[in-house]
Amino acid sequence: MSGKDVMSLLHPFLAVVVVFPIIGMVVNLAWQTRQRRLKTANHGQSKIPPVVGPEHRKLGNWLTGSVVGITLVAIAYSIYFNGIFEDFKSENTVQAVLIIMIFIATVASLVFLYQAKPKLWRGVFATLTGAGIVILGFQDGVFRRDFEWQVSHFYYGLIASMLMIFSLAIVPEIYKDRTHKWRQVHTALNCLVILVFFGQGITGARDLLEIPLSWQEKHLYKCNWEKQTCPDSQSQTLSAEVIVASISNYPTLAQAEAPIVLASGEFVTITPGEDTEGTAEIIQVGDKIQVRLADNFSAIEGPAVRLLLHKENRPGSYTAENYVRLGDLKSFKGEQFYDIPSGIDWQDYPNVVVWCEKFNVTFGSAKLN
Ligand code: HEM
Ligand code: HEM
């Protein structure tokens, strides 16, 4: 395992070894606190010792700190290894300094939240801590799973962190309020948090299975995550004859699998500053026609970047008639594969184009010969 692989395990390790055991203890003490309070409400006696409330509060403090802590560890890892620090350019210095300052301000706000007594300051520091997490969470490199936000580990993590910060901020209200309104709000919200923690256990374990170790990356990034297919399963539905041939004559199978290059071209940068380079190929694998971006491909990072086949080499416009969309650009670097939709003849659209849809900027284009 590389250093990066080890770092990627820090967040799940802390979640499993630190956060989840604390959740167990906090919930157990919460249950006892409530049982004791209900029993003693009308001068009754309870076998549950009176320390359960303060103990719940003490561990609750630890829980808030550890949940916010592992959230920041996860986001820091993603920004450092997948965001602007990955391939650092001097023009990003201001952004990088701002990100580091927001990290420091977020941790400082949390520390102040623990110390603050007046309601106003607790409100201010809770808001600052929450805002810091949201701003950092929306930086490049953080995997938010926007295409499946309902089951996103990131959004669940954000909700859990916000509710923990809120719990910490309202502790004095819970104690002051004789009508128990704040207790009820606290209990209701934190029952929801328990469900979110279950969600974190499931979605975190799923993401751990999906994230490759560094030696696996080049193989797994050829997969199409939305369609849940990988080149091997995508391209070869072998006929019975080929399978028989493969048993008796291995080279025949190799021949059936080998991709045939039908055309290729080199990317040139179209918009100055949006550097795009490398080779694009049209390949045939079995009866499938695909676009392959070669190992030497690289494009500048940007939002909502798509890969297209276009009629023009320097596209003047993007209309339904002049281009065919192959999908979101899967990676800004390295080898990747895209299926050409059936019924489309690539020769009618002989240019592979990298296009930032959000700002309608053509990054680069490769003329196929
Ligand atoms: C999984 C998370 C949590 C759950 C399920 C939970 C649930 C509860 C429940 C059921 C009670 C008793 C309410 C009653 O008396 O009816 C309680 C009390 C309390 N909780 Fe939590 N809580 C959680 C996290 C937290 C956190 C993170 C904090 C603070 C940082 C906190 C602070 C408190 C305080 C101060 C009380 C009052 C304790 C007392 O009566 O001495 N809780 N909580
Ligand atoms: C209280 C529990 C947890 C919270 C609040 C939490 C929060 C987060 C957050 C906010 C991210 C940021 C997403 C990113 O940087 O790309 C993240 C990433 C990650 N977490 Fe967790 N997490 C929790 C538990 C777990 C557990 C139990 C596991 C696995 C056993 C796990 C595995 C991961 C992995 C693999 C990533 C990186 C990939 C991704 O973004 O999903 N997490 N977590």
C-alpha cells in the first residue's frame, strides 16, 4: 500500500474505532437518562444512578468533536489528493491559502463553541463551524455523489455533523427549560441522527469497496460507474464458438478480444489556458464501437465537463444537429473509454471534443483520421 492508500484509511479507521463506540455509549446513556427522569419526575425512585445525565453530556461533547473531526479529516484528504493540491498550479495559491484558513477557522469555531456561554455566541460559533464544513465540503475533489444524492455518504455526513453541532450548542437550553421542550427537540433530532449514523455505516462501507487502492486505479477507472459496467464485462459477450475456440486454441480468443483502432487523432487546445492534450481513438471491441482516450490524455479540470463527438473541429455552437454527447468526462487524466450510442456513425462527427457545458467553453478537440 502507498502512503496515499494508508491516508485514505484514516477516516474509516477513526469512524469505526472511535466514533461508533462513542455513539453506542452516548445512546445507552441517553436511554438511561430519559428512563431515570421519567421515573423520578413525580418523586419516584429509580435504580439508575444520577450520573447518567452528566455522563451522557460528557460523552456527547466527545461525540460532537469526533464526528466533526472525522468529517474534516475526510474532506481534507479529498481536497489534498483529488482537489487543487493534487496538481498544484501557482495561480491557485490564493484559493489554497483560503482553504487552509477556512480549515483553521472551522476548528477554532468549534473550540470556541465548547467554551461559549451566552446564547448569542453559541449561535455564532455553531453557525461558523457549520458554514466552514459546508464551504470545505463543496471544494473540488470532494466526492459528493450528486447523481445519487439520496444515498450520498457526503450529504449524510453533513447532516450528522450539523445535528451534532446543534446538540452541543443547545446544552444549556436543555438544562434551563422546565417545560422540556428543548429536551424533546434534542431527543427527536438525535433519533434521526441515529438513522443517519446507520446510513453512514452502510454508505461508508460501500464507498470503501468502490475506492480502489493505487495499484487498482488504472483498471477501475476504465469502468462506467453510472452504468455499472467495466471494459471486460462491457465488451465481450463471447459466442459459444469463441469459447470453444478459446479452450482449444488460445490465440483465437486473443484475436477476438483485441481492440481494432479505426481512427485516431491528437487533441489540440481550443481555448487558450484550457490545456488539453493526448490521443483520442475510435476502437472496435467485438461489435462495439468506442472512443478511447489514451494514457497520455490530460485536460484542465473544470465543472460539468463533457466528452462529445462533433461535426466541427473548432465547434462554433452546440446544437442537437451538430454533436453527440458521450457523457461526463470520467477523468481529467489518463486512459478511459466511452461507448458510442448505437445508430450513430462516428464518421458523421469526426472530432472528439472536451467541452465545459457549465460555461460553454470548448477545452480541446481531436480531429479523427
Ligand atoms: C446519538 C446522539 C444522541 C442521542 C440519541 C441523544 C438523546 C438524548 C436523550 C434521549 C436524552 C434524555 C431526554 C429526556 O430526559 O427525555 C438526552 C439528554 C441530553 N443530551 Fe443527548 N443525545 C445525543 C447526543 C447528544 C450530544 C452530542 C450532546 C451534547 C453535546 C447531548 C447533550 C444532552 C444533554 C445535556 C442532555 C440532558 C442530560 C441531563 O438530563 O442531565 N446529547 N439526549
Ligand atoms: C459518523 C460517521 C461518519 C461521518 C460523519 C462520515 C463523513 C464523511 C464525509 C463528510 C466524507 C467526505 C466525502 C469526501 O471527502 O469525498 C466521508 C468520506 C468517506 N467516508 Fe465517511 N463518515 C462516517 C463514517 C464512515 C464509515 C463507518 C466508513 C467506512 C467504514 C466511511 C468511509 C468513508 C470513505 C471510504 C470516504 C471517502 C469516499 C467518499 O467520499 O465516500 N465513513 N465521510
